[in-house]
Amino acid sequence: MDFEGGLNRAAGPKAVSILVSLTLLIFDYFLTLRHEVELVWHRKFTAGTALFLVNRYMPFIDLSISYQDTQGLLSLEQCKIREATVSWMILGGMSLSEVILILRTMAIWNSRRWVGVTLGAVFGLALGACIGITFNWLKTLVFISVPNNGGGCNLFHADGLVMISYVLLLVLETVIVALTALQARYHIHRGSSGWLMRLYQQGFLFYLYMLLITLANVICPLVAETHYKLVFIAPQRAVHSIFCNRVFFIVFKRQTSKTYNQTRTHSMGLIETMQIPEDFECIHEDNDGENDYADGGGYGGWAEGMGMGHSEKVSDNEKMAGPLSGVPAPLETVPRFLEGCSTGPGTARTP
């Protein structure tokens, strides 16, 4: 009786976790819907727009399917197929989110080659390993039927192998945080404006959330009971999507801002837009390797010298309103991904 009772409760923690994650996604969706309407719906469709839409809406699909698995009357074979489908969708969505975070980190470092090689190598190795781990982990799942159960897929056994995937994710996110911290320390040491401090603070806060959830996904498969092993997967999926949506909103806001249109051709030489996604840009370095932001003022100086006259300030309308209030747009850019940034000053883009 206790055995059956335990299995009858097996879908409960997972269902609650998914519902909480979906609620968070829905709340954030309506909180930021006006930004999507303003910045996405009325712009031409680009690869960057497609990337945003996949990151924005895919979590609703895979988490909804995952929740249905905890409620519907499904055969054991259907449970295996649906669990595999959701697992691959989540892996794809998480990989997309990590790519966005990697591009964001490269932008902070002005697409320096060693940063791109480091992040690309870590990501490639982690992704390859995660694909193999997921494929083998799905083979270890055992679902059983429970008499008088209200429905849903009852997971009886799941190998702890999936924990390795989250260890690899933890390594990748730690590298991203470390690179962000190194650049933040450099610019804080040189002196920076208040908006840059807010930018870094928000980034570190979101990274902290993701690192904590990833750590929970590493520990749970080792120590928790079977039906608690996967409860943090849905929250991690939701948080990654929400954070990356913020990155896109800031990039799109930058593209539509008056200051951006006025300074696209200044002598810093902002690069031509790339194809995937074409909405992102990076900032060049000058020949001596110093960041070409302005007259020794670090990012703060660059923000004040957008036109190389060092007189323009970051205007209020460049800051996102509402849930993005106080977060300025200029630095939240992502480098040219396929072709790389052209080097040297004087390679200005023509409108």
C-alpha cells in the first residue's frame, strides 16, 4: 500500500514544479508583452527575430507537454515517447539560451578571439556530451502503471547519469560568469558610470539564479527520491528563457533608438549587421588593444562619447521602461557570429 501510495504521489512534485514555472513564464510574458509589441511586432522579420521567438515561446510548448504527461491517461510506451520528446526539446532550448549568453559575453569582450575560442570549445564539448548523456539516460527510464492512479506517467526508475549534463552546464555557466566578472572588474577599476554598474548587477543577479538552479539539478539526481530528481528542470528552463528575452529586448531597443540611428556611422566603426542574428553588433578595439570607448573613461566614457565627440549622454529613452527600468541599451549587444568583427577604427557602417 505504501509502495502504491508513493507512486501515486510520484507525478505530484514534478507537476507542481512545472505549474510554478509556467506561471512564472506567463507572468513575465504579460509583464513584457508591450515591449514585444513595440520592438518585435512592428519590425521586419530577421534571423534575430526568429531566434527571439523560439527562445520566447518554445518553453510554453515543452513545459505544457511535460505537464500533460503528469495528468493524462497514457500508456507506458506513450510515456517514454513523450518524455524523450520533451527532453530533447528542453536540451535544444537550453542550448539556444546558452548560445545567447555566450554571444552576450563575447560582446562585453569585444569579440576577442581567445574569448570566442574558449567559450566555443567549452560549449561544443558540453553540448556533445549532453547529447550522448541524454540519449543513454532516456534508455534507463522505467515507467509503471499504478492501480487506482489518477493518471500521468509514473516514473519508477531514472539513472543519475543526467546529473553529468548539469555538471557540464555548471562548468559552462561558471566560465561565462568568470569572464563577465573579469571584464566588470577591469571597467570598475578604470571608472564607470552608474548605468554600467546597473548593467553588471542585473547580469550577475540572473547568473546567480541560474547557477543555483543548475546546482540543484546536480544534487537532486544524487540524493533525492525518484519523483524529486527532476523537479528543478522546469524552473531552470523558464529562468534561462526569461533572462535571454531581456537580452533581446535591450538589443532590439538599441536598434530602434534615436541615438543608435544617429551614431551607426561614427568613426568607432560599428560593424555591419550579421545574418544570425543580424540585429546584433559589437564594438571595435583600437590598434593598441585598448577598448575604444572614449577618452579613458571605460564603458562610462564610451557611453558619453557615442559620437566620438564625448558629449552625448545616454538618454532616458534608451532605458527600458517597466520591468527593464534602469537598464540601458547600448552595451547589451552581441558580436557578429559568422564572420567576426572587422578590426580597427574607421570601418564605419553605412546606413
